[in-house]
Amino acid sequence: MPSLETLPAWQTLVDRREAIRATRLVDLFDADPTRFDQFSLETEGLLLDYSKQPVDTATWQALLALAEACDLPAQREAMFNGTAVNSTEDRAALHTALRQPAAEPGPAGEAIHREVMDTRTRMAELAERIRSGEYTGATGKPIRHVINIGIGGSDLGPRLVLEALAPMVDGPAVHFVANVDGVELERALAVCDPETTLVLVVSKSFGTVETMANAHEAMAWLRRRVPSDAVIERQVLAITANLERVRALGLDPALALPMRDWVGGRYSLWSAVGFAIQLGIGSDCFEALLAGAHGMDQHFRRAPLDANMPVILGLLSVFNGTLLGRRSQAVVPYTERLGRLSAYLQQLVMESNGKSVDRLGNPVAVPTAGAIWGQTGTPGQHAFFQALHQGTDVVPVDFIGVIRPVAGERGDPLELTAHLFAQSQALMQGRGGADVPAARACPGNRPSNTVLIDALTPERLGALIALYEHRTFVEAAVWGINPFDQFGVELGKGLAADLKPLLGGAPPETPLDGSTAGLIARYRG
């Protein structure tokens, strides 16, 4: 596997780098007033405008040649068909199989499809029993509240979806608990009736420290407050790949929903991890979410590279971050419903592609994933947009807007959308001239993409999330890295387990560095 910097296609881009940096976006539009038509496309209810990127036809052809040189089409097909693309753990990455239609087994094969459909059927049946009131708590009362205890991919995806689709929630109220500091759990318990509360414990290993600590607290609360010996069996449901630990905790294995080792946590909201979503919005809406993601899967798999939305976004990310050295990216949705999106993408992109070795274990010679951050507009305009417009760092922005407002919500959609379009225009055009004081001048020439969603429905949300999943895969394919492991996450967890006894007063078994020793001493007083 040749490294990126040795590819002639990459060298072509490197040779063009200074000319690209000197390119003015306004000049590209002056030279071609129809530029938007060439550098935009629409699929699955999403419009992508990437005309405010400093690419001309020659640069774009060079980026497409790079994708071919990295064998992106073959890498893409390997992921879809169940090849062990997670090479360090010898696993497939089959999140796309989770959203295959029931009648279409898909490229991963019949066996995987049967597993997926068996779980999906169980989820739908149990969700309907809970939502209808047929399934009750230990004292016979219907379930009115759900506490989803999980962290990382077991939290961020379902939380994003239920916040985005909140107007459609017609089931139990769902509360999310991720942090181990106790604040989220305390808030959830304060508004829940223990006799009508179902606790979901979501952990692939069923050993995630933060999740299990919160689960034990929630279970103790149920035992104290519900006059029934059956409360834990009845009102605590495991979503995991480790049934032995389910039994050890005193939960009902027959009630547990399975997770698979061929789906990573940050790609898992489409699986049983999304059960909280299904409880909130119902199985029909959950299926629509899957259908929207599947539509984007089909587009990614079948569309030619030059008309492929995830490919375009992935190549532009490499173009800005690796070639031009723009090491962070802002994501700014112009709807509070997508306020959780930047946090979700932080895990998706930075946990997937924050790697410094390639798939063969060799050091990567070019920068990989940069920082993803953001906030909703218009609040972001009164926070960090000053730096976007006049700061010394050029930060590419993904603007995300919704054409049709969410039904029943107040606000001025014309005002909101005017701000959205104005910001990308201002970043491109800037403000200057002899009559503009230096302090008021804005250099402009700041790149952005705009994604317009025709309506914030389950289908469109599914397509949007899948779009960014596949964008992340494209980046990894070009960089030659494995986006499906996360060994860096494990390092800190292991050290935390070693330090916890020391915080309680135990002596260290091996010498500590001076900083850690000093912090522990100060903590212990």
C-alpha cells in the first residue's frame, strides 16, 4: 500500500498548492457566473453547494485522480461486502448492513441480514409493547420514562436523533446519562417516577466504567423506591454483546438486545443502540431513519466519484486539512434541532481518523483528522464568527440549513436562512478597500460548504448522518488509515483504573511522574 505522499496524484496537488492559496473565490465566480451549477449536487433530499471552495476544474480533476490512485472504489466495496476492513481487530465494519431494507439482503450476505432483521423485529415488537402500555413496570404501571445510560456512541447518536426529531416524539420521555460525575443521572432521577421508569444500560462490553457506575446507581434507586423484588429484571434492559455480564448483574438475558462486534460504537445508532430512538418516535419513524441512511449508502456506493456527495466532502476535507494545512473545521447548523451535531461529529471524525499510523502500522507522513467544533447559528455568530471572519487561521465551515421549518415551531425562517446565506457569502467576499479602516477589514476568501436539507424528517436526518459517516471513510481511504479502531481511547481508561486506588489513599506500586503525584497529593489534601 503506497503512502499518500508518494503518489503522483498527490504530488500534482502539492505542485498546485501555492497557486491554490493565491486563488480568490470571488475571481472564480467572476470568471464563471454558472459556477454553482458545476460545483453543487443534490441527492436524498440534501443539496450540497461546494462552489465556495478554492477549486477549479483542474484542481477538482486532480482530487478525483487522487481518489482513484488511493483505490477508493475498491476500498468502498470492501467495506460494504463485509471484508475485514478493521484490520487491527480483524473485523468487518457493517453499519451499512443495519439499514438494509427487509427485502434486500445486500452485499454483506444473507447470514448478516438475518441477524439484522431478527434484532430489528425484536426491537419493534418490544418497543410497541412498551409504547402501548402492554409491557409494564414491576408494579403494573405503564412505562412513562426511559433513562438511556451509555457513553460515546451509546449516547451521542440516539441523543442527536431524538433532539433533532423532538416534535415527533410520542412515546415515553427519554433521558440520557453519559457523564460519570452524577449530574445527568441526578437530573434524570429527579423528574422520573421509579415505578414507571425503564433503564437502558448500553455497553458493548457491559464493562464500560462510566456506564456501569451510573447503571449501579440507577438500579439502587429502583430497589429503594419500587416495592417489588422483580424491579431489576422488569425495569432494567441491557443492550450489549456480553450476555454473561448481563446475568451476573441480575438482569434478564432474554430481554437483552444484542450488539455485534462488526459495528463500532460511533456507527451504532442504527442498531439496538437506537432502541431509545424507537421508544421515543416509534418503529415507523425509526425505519424511515434507516431508509434515509440506506438511500445515502446506495448513492455512495453507486454514484460516480465526480457526482458522489460523500466523496466530494471527503476529498475537500483532505484538500483543506492536509494539503492546505487548515487544521480545524467548524460545523454550524442553522437549527437548534441539530445542536448536538458538532459533538456527534467530533466522535465520528476524530475518533475514527485521529490516527498517526497507516493500516500497515507505518507512520503517516501527512496530517490526518483535525479538530471538529461548532455551535448552532445564529448564536455562533455572536461567539466565534469574529475569528472566522478576521482571525489569522482559515477555518473551513460546513453550514447546514433546513428549507422547510419544523411543523409547529415558532421563529422566522426567512430571517434565519438570510443569516445562513449571508455568513457564507461574507466569508467568501470579505470587506476591504481604501475607505475601510484596517480594524474593520475582513480578508474574505474563507472556504465553506453549505448543505441544505429540504425538511428535517427521519429520512433526511438518516441521510445526513450517513453522509458524514461516508465522508469520514473517504478521508481514511485517502490517508491510508483504519477508521474503525480507537486504541487511543483505551490508554487513558487503563491509567484511570490504576490511579483510582491512589486517590483513595493506597500507595503507588510503581513511581509516578511528578505532575501526577503532585495532583494526587493536592486532591487528597
